[in-house]
Amino acid sequence: MSDALEMWSDRMGKAQSVEDQRALLADLAVWRARHLSDVVATRRATYTIARLHQRLGNQSQALAEAQSLASLFRTPPKPTDEATASATALFTSLGQAVPEMSQTGARRGRNRDRDRERPERRRDRENPKRERPAKNNNSNQKNGVQDAKRAAQDGDFGKVLKELEGARGPSAAVLRAYAELSTLLQGETIEKGSLESIRQELGRAAGLRHSAPPSGDDPLSKLVGQPVPTRRPARIRVLEQFAEAHPDRVDELADVALRQHVVASGKDAPAPWLVGFVGRALATSEGSRTRAAIGDLRQQSAFAVKAYDEWPFERLLRVMKHAIAEGFKLGPLRRGVLAREEPDDRKLWTLRLTGPDGIERMIAVGPHATNAYVGNLSETLAARLVSLSPRTLFLGTGFGNEALRKAVEAQGLGTLEHDTDDAAILTATLAVEGPKRAEGAGQTPPAQLVAALTAEPFEADAVGEAVQRFRRPDRALRSVVKLDLDDERTAALLAAVHEAVPADQVIPEGTTLAVRTAATGPKTLALIESGPAAARFGGPNITQVVEVTRTALSDGWILHRVLQGPTRREIRNHPPVQPLASSLDGLWRLLVRRGDQRGELWYVAVLPPEGRGAIPMLLLEQHERAVVLAADEELVNWWGTLSSAPAGIAWSPEAADAVKSALNGFAAEAPRTDNGAPAAEAPASETPETPAPEAPAPETPETPAPETPEASAPEVPSAPEEPPTPDANA
């Protein structure tokens, strides 16, 4: 097949008008998406798309396509001289320097460029006889693996395991598994758990993803009487429920959980989520089983039990035992307060206690330190402690903790420079009154925001101050999703979030809240029509979008979510949609529900030729659907040519009854929750039709776990859709 880039020149020559050129652009984008496996064909299509963008005056998009073409030239097969000349002419016409487009020339060019050599390499080249420093390699580990191989040949499996302590990599893993398996085979019995551990290590060495044991077959699931979930938050809830229901079996729970973690996740996997269970087991009972498990896992060099060698853990464990004797109620025990910011050897440990007065307080203990924290980490840690609990006592010994003690005192918290007895620590904890600040200043950001939004009289400035306190201001909307806010408060909240969040960041929840409130609120409508947040929360024909929404709400429908453009799932299921997504900003979809009826109410504001090419693929999704079109005769006529689309309704105030009639035709279906179960099984708080105020949780837990954005979205997902893509939904 020829690699000439002018294969589409005849069609491009015929496309003289802007409309024809944009229609050809849409056809080319779809054609290219369907032939991505053909590099030569993709080059031709990319070249023509760049030329079309150049003719249409889209200089930035033309340059982006030209750069993609240069990248394709560095992918086999090698381009012909004719194709290279065409690409060179394209870059020249765009006023850009011609990049390296050969597959090997870039590497040769870098080798010839002595100015880009590292200094030590240049010295080696100019003075070959000079003494070079020893390389920092893994020679010690390699020697250990070699010694382990020789020991395995001799049958000395104990020496094999000793030589491989701390060694990583597939060779070390296979040798270790060989020695452990050989040791087991020489014994009288074989433990199932040990075999499972060997299997997991061999799987990791082979690059296989870990697959958990069959649901309900592992010892931990058998202990709690149900399959233990693999996701950490759900797993912790199940174990906490068991510990609360069976306080006399916490020692057994910690023992089984520790051993099962090492079997399932490996010796190198940490287990911070087990710290609370281990501490409770050792403080509330003899903890013989837990101590035995820790000892056994230490002998195996399991990383999960290294935390229990730290002095703060032992110190808080003694405090826990004394607190129980004095009538305190134990709360969570945690290691670490700032994810990915604290040095691993300087993690702060925290313990929450509820005293006889019914007030919860917190004790924070830091490892003894002789060196201060780097930068302003002391101030960051102090602010984090006061946000976790305004009644915190910090025990930090050593000169290295002096700056942190001063920062904690500046926050109004209590400090201890030297260790003392348990009774004195509890007395000092009870004496902490917390920072004396203005009302609301000591609250967590979500609580402060709720207080500002529900205050009487209402002050918009207080809302802005509360939003600014969030580490991620875009999440402020999630903290108040269940509040029934009026027009004035919603407008103030949206304006504050818009001001605090970078302009290029998308906030889909804000668009939904804005359109829903603007249907009845003039202040919010003005904000997204022509106000400062119009570009973020508004869009093409936003006034008509709000009018269509108002029509649906007046007939008893509930607006669940607003989508603009395609979703990630639609792009994933229909790849040709991806290059056309940026042309679908004028496609609004209102996800509505009423009782057992639910579906999509489309409003098509504007649809260029590129976007029209994606509509048939979006219509492949099987949902109840009603379509409203902007009062554009050409758009209405084009829509009528789509055989698979529902009849379009040209929008005008007189068309409200037709819109209601189309919505009333939605078929009823059984309501579903996030996991597809009947809605009757879901708790009442998950039903969005009856929102109720709820006290927000702290913005970040003491030991944060990685979040999944889609899973943490505040609104109940609709049945047919998922959150919109950032690049296609503003």
C-alpha cells in the first residue's frame, strides 16, 4: 500500500465550503477511529485532518494533529520519502520547526550532541584512565542470590532463606519459594497457609495479579461468619462489626487477620488498617494469640508487624490499659495523620479516648527525634492535629520534636516534652480545653461549611472562607449534598467553589446543582447565564436548558444529574466517539426520575457536523429517552433524518406539554441502587427524593486510603449513566 499522504486530496479539493469541510472532518475522524491498527492509513487521515483544521483557521488543533503525525512517523513501518516531504511541508506551513520524524535519527542525534552528555560521562571520554567511583548496583543482592543457589544445591535450605533476607526480584522469590516448599516437604505435615503463601509469592514473581482465595474459604471469613470483602473500607466495617458484637474474641480476630493478611498479600505488604484491632486486643485482654502471631510474623520478616516495634505504639498501649481501668472508653488507634507526607520513621500515632465527662479527646505520640522536620512540616502536622481533634495532647520527646511542640502549642493544644506515667498523661489530656478561637474556626472544613450555609442571618463571605479551608475545594459540594439549600445560598456556594478551584478543573456536581436550582432560583440562574461562573457551570443555550428542566420539575420529575457530552463508558464502548467528543458540548442530557420511571431528557442546543457523526452511536445505548431541540429549522430537519432517534421536539414555551407527554411515556422499571439491588433493600438515606441534613464526616481520616472518584461521588448514580468525562463535560 502506498504511503503517500495525499490520498484524500480529491475529497478535500471538492470540500470548498466551511460546511463541507467540517462534514469531511467528521467523516475522517470516524474513519480514522475505525482504522487505528493500520498505521499507514492513520497517517494519511491525520495529515488530511491537520490540513482541514488549517483551512478552517483552527491553528492549535492543526498543530496538535501535525505533532501526532510526527509521532506516527516514528512508528513502524518506515515512511516513504514522499510522505516525509508532505509532512515537512505541513510543519513549514504552520510556521513550526520540523521535528525528528525518523525512527532512529533521534537516538543518533542525541549521541552526537556532546553538549547534552552528563558531566561524568564527558570526563570518562576525555580521560579514559581516570579512577572511577564504584557503581551503586545490586552486587550484594546478586551475591546473596548466588550464595543461595549454591546452598540450595547442597540442600541447606535454612541458609538459602538466610541469604535471601531482604532480597527482591523473581530469582530471589523463586529460590525462596523453593526452599520453603522443600522444608515443608521434609516435615511430617504441610500447613495450608504456608502453601498458599508460597503460591502467592510465585505468582508475584511471574507478574500475575493477586487473586484472593475463594470467597468465604479463608480463615478470616470463617471466623466472622461471612465472606470478608477485598476492598479496604468494606473489610474494616465487617471486622469492626464483629469486634463490637464479640469483644471477647478480639484477640482471636487480630491473630487470624494478621496471619491471613500475610498469606493473601505477601510479606512485603503493610497493614495499617489492622493497627486498631491489634491495639484493642492487647489492651483489653491478655492478647496471647495476637502476641504469638506478631512473633511468628517477625520471624518471617513480615512488614505488616514492623509497626508494633515502634515506641509510640508501646506507649499508647500502656495508656490504653490504664484508661480502661479509669473508666475511659477506647476510640480508634491510628498510625499516621498525613498521607504520603510524614517520613515513615516519624509517623505520629493517635489514640482517641472518651473520658468520664463524655467528651472525646485525642493523644498524639511522636517517635523520639534528634533532627527537626524538613521545611514547614511541623506547622502542617500541627494544623492537621487540631483539625482531627481540638482537644489533643501531643507527647514528643527529643530536640527534633521541639519545632512541632511549639507549633502544636501555637494551635492551642497541649504538649508534653518528657515522658511520664500513664496517670499523668491522662490528667494532662483531660486538662486540654482546645484552641480558643472564633466560633467555627476549630471545626473541620465540612462542618464549618454546613454551619455557614445554615447560619441566620446568612453571610456569603463565611461560605467563601469555609470553602477556602478545604484541601480540595471542589469536594466542598459533596459535603452539603443533602442540605436543602435555597437560591441565595446555592449561588453563594457555587460562586465560592468557582473562585477557589482552578479554571481548567471540571466540577460535574456543580453543573447538576446549578441547573437544578436555577430552574426556580433567579440568583443561581444569573450566575450561570452571565455571572462569573457561567463558563464553568453554564454552556450553550443554558437558559433554554433551565427552561426545559423547569418544565420537567413542574410535572413531578426529579433531576438526578446533568451530563454535557458523552460519558467515559460511552467513549469506551464506542471508540469513534472519542475524537468527536469536543464537538458535543451543545448536547445536554438531563437524567430524570419519577417513582419507577427514569430516563434521559436530551436538549440539543447546537450540533456541528463533527458532533452529528457521534449521535447515532450514542443512540445505541438502550435508555428511555425524550429529545428537545433548539429552535433551529436546519437542526430539526437533520434530526428527522435519523431513523433510530425518537421524534425531536422543537423548543418553545408552547412545547412544554409535548415535553411532558414524551416524559410520561417512559416505561416504569424496578428502582435500583448502586449495586443493582431493589431499592427496598437500600437504606432510606440513599433515596435522593427525600434529602435530609446529615452531619458531615471529617474531610480526611487519620489514615487515608486511596479514593476512587466515581465511587465517592455524592449523588446516587443513575441506572443508565456514569459520571461524565472531564474533557467533554463542564
